[in-house]
Amino acid sequence: MKPIAIIGSGLAGYTVAREFRKLDKTTPLLIVTGDDGGFYSKPMLSNAFAMGKQPQQLKSKTVDQMAAELNANILTGTVVSSINTQAQTIQTKMGDFDYSQLVLALGAQAIRLLIDGNAADQVLFVNNLADYAVFRNKLALAGDKARVTILGAGLIGCEFSDDLASAGHEVILIDPNPLPLAALAPAAISSGLHAALESKGVKLKLGTTATQIAKQGNALQVRLSNDEVFDTDVVLSAVGLRADIRLAQAAQLQTDRGIIIDEHGQTSVPGIFSLGDCAQYKQADGSHSLMPYVAPIMTAARAIAQSLTGKLTSIDMKPAAVQVKTPSYPVALIPPALAVSKSGSWESVCTEGVTTSRYFDENKKMHGFALAPQDAKSRNALIAELSEAQVARPI
Ligand SMILES: Cc1cc2nc3c(=O)[nH]c(=O)nc-3n(C[C@H](O)[C@H](O)[C@H](O)COP(=O)(O)OP(=O)(O)OC[C@H]3O[C@@H](n4cnc5c(N)ncnc54)[C@H](O)[C@@H]3O)c2cc1C
């Protein structure tokens, strides 16, 4: 019997496997992954210091434990180089493997900025546990008070800044926008986050970019577009991720910014599904959106698992807030869809130190919100308010 194959052992790959095993204990499962197949929670990478965790402590299960739990054959360190959708095979250096149905859970790739200088190749990225271990080693070599420069004050850059500053490191956060979290949050919330990070000791250098990184003895020298120059021990890039669509494109599946999937999580080729950071999910209005967060993975995995058993099932995507793990100023938000994010505006109120912002279109219909400092009760009330206003909330 040909196995159901899953490419990728991140949260998306393993969650769909777990959900499938709840429904079917015996159909062979083949999981092929480029990494070591250990299970870890990726969101913990940007608050590991706050949780008092070393990189190795973030891995909650080894590949052998996962293989036993899932009754699956897991091939580690094995990159799939192509998919033959006609023959229903995947190609790797270990040989070709048949599949009956296929799940693409390929994640995303870190975006690399073009920066000059003889140390530009020393810029680090953290998009998996192995990257994080390298980063922590560099920090350890630089001592208890390492100077860390973070490129990008988006969600991940802000989370790392807060976490590293809490651990006593000297953090410089650089972003071309005038405020942190500018792409997702209204100015009222971003200003609050700016103040909270500053009071934590983070130095924010905004409205500028890093143009050059050069060797400076044992350290690195960063030059900004405003000509400011300073020394640092480590440079971490957190400028964003790009959905990994390379395999899907080569196999002629429909792609855009991600792998296009329908309401069942199925790609343009029947029997091939996709979810997670690589997928572009169908929204209620027919458009497709990247949703590179945990909550959509959980929901999509349940539906895809059902579909893999032969019962084609729609993904019932409920509004879920993105929770920014910045303990100095915890933010929860559901940003408006790209399509409406230019046609409306944010309205913010501040009551007893809590800022609540709602995004309305020109017809006063609510399309998103942001809340800080957030708490579960207020967050859930805003989710309910948004759900009432509309069902679809693409990110
Ligand atoms: C630092 C950080 C903090 C985050 N915090 C939050 C948070 O607080 N809340 C939240 O909701 N989301 C958060 N996210 C996002 C969330 O973690 C991701 O959406 C999620 O983990 C993506 O899982 P994935 O399985 O789609 O991708 P990945 O975890 O990237 O897994 C991709 C898998 O595919 C494999 N692969 C890729 N190509 C191939 C190939 N050709 N052959 C074989 N294997 C291949 C890789 O080896 C890997 O196993 C955070 C992300 C980061 C980086």
C-alpha cells in the first residue's frame, strides 16, 4: 500500500500527522524532512530567555519518539528535490518514494537583505531550532552583556529584542519605519511598544537601515543609511519570511506568494494538500492569504486529516488573534486584510493605560483590531466583536 507522504516536520507537518492518526491508525505514513525531525515549538525561539530555556531544552520530542507516536516512517536530513505528480512520486538523494496522497508543509525561508561589507555573511537568521542554537552560541561567546543588533522591528524582531534585553544583553533594533510593528499595528499601539522597549533598555534606531557590516577586530561594525556607525557582537536579521514555493512551482502547482490551496486545503492538483507557512489559504471572499501563524495550522490540519481519510472537509477558519510575545507590552491583534488595509483607518482609545484600536472601512465596518497591554477577556471580546462584523478576516 502506498503511504500518505508529508514533506516537512515543522508544526504543520507534525500536526497534520497527529490529526490523521486520531482518525486512522494503520495507513502507512511517510514523513520526509530536511531537518533532524525533533519536535519543538517554534514560537518559543523568541522568548526562550524569558522561559529560562537553553536551545536543547526547546526540543520536546526526538525523531524516534515522534516516529513511535505517529506510527510513521520519518526520513530525516532528506531534502525532497522534486515531485512527479503524474507518477505520484517524490525524489530525494535517498531515492524516489511513492505516495498515495501528499501534504506539503514546507514552511518559509528567511528573507536575506542585500548588505555590503566583508562581514555581511555573518548576519544570523533564526527560523528553526538549529539556527537558534547557532545564535545562542554566538551570544555565549560574546559574554553576558552581548551587543546584539536586530534588523527589523516587526513581530519577531520586537519579540527577540524584549527577550534579549530581559536577559541583560544590549539590544539595538533597526527598522526603516518610524515605529516598531508598523506593518501590523496602529501608531497608538506601536508608540506604546516603542516606549516599553526603550524602558527595557532597547535602543531603537528607526527610519534607517543597515547598509554595511564589516569586521572590526573580534566585533562587527554596522553602518546605517543615515551614516551612523557602531560596533556590535552579533547581527540578527528578522526582516521577514518568504513562503517556500519552490517545489510546488517546479511541480507546476498553482502558486502566488504561497502555494494556493482551496477551502479543503487542497492544491491545484487533487490529492496534494498544503498548510502552514508555505500555504496561501482561501478566504471567504475568494481571495488567498498567507497566514504564517500557529492557529491556522491547527485548524487546517484537522480538516486536511479528515480529507486524507477520503472525507473532503472544509477548513473552518475562526478569527484568532496574533499575540505578540513582548512581556514589556503584550500586544494582541488581528490586522485588516491587505485588500482593505488602505481604504480604512484605525480608531484608538486609551482607558486606564490600555489602548484599544479598531480598524474600520469607509462604511464603518470593522476589519481588525489591536489591543495592548492585552488580556484574554478583552481580547476575546474584540474577537467576538470582529466576528459579528464579518466572518472573513484574511491576514
Ligand atoms: C521566532 C519565531 C516566533 C514565532 N512566534 C509565533 C507566535 O508567537 N505565534 C504564532 O502563531 N506564530 C509564531 N511564529 C510563526 C510559527 O512558528 C510558524 O507559523 C510555524 O511554526 C510554521 O510551521 P511550518 O511547519 O509551516 O514551517 P516550518 O516549521 O518552517 O517547517 C518546515 C519544514 O519543512 C521542511 N522542508 C522544507 N523544504 C523541504 C524539502 N524540500 N524537503 C524536505 N523537507 C523540507 C523543513 O526541514 C521543516 O521541517 C513564530 C515564528 C518564528 C520564526
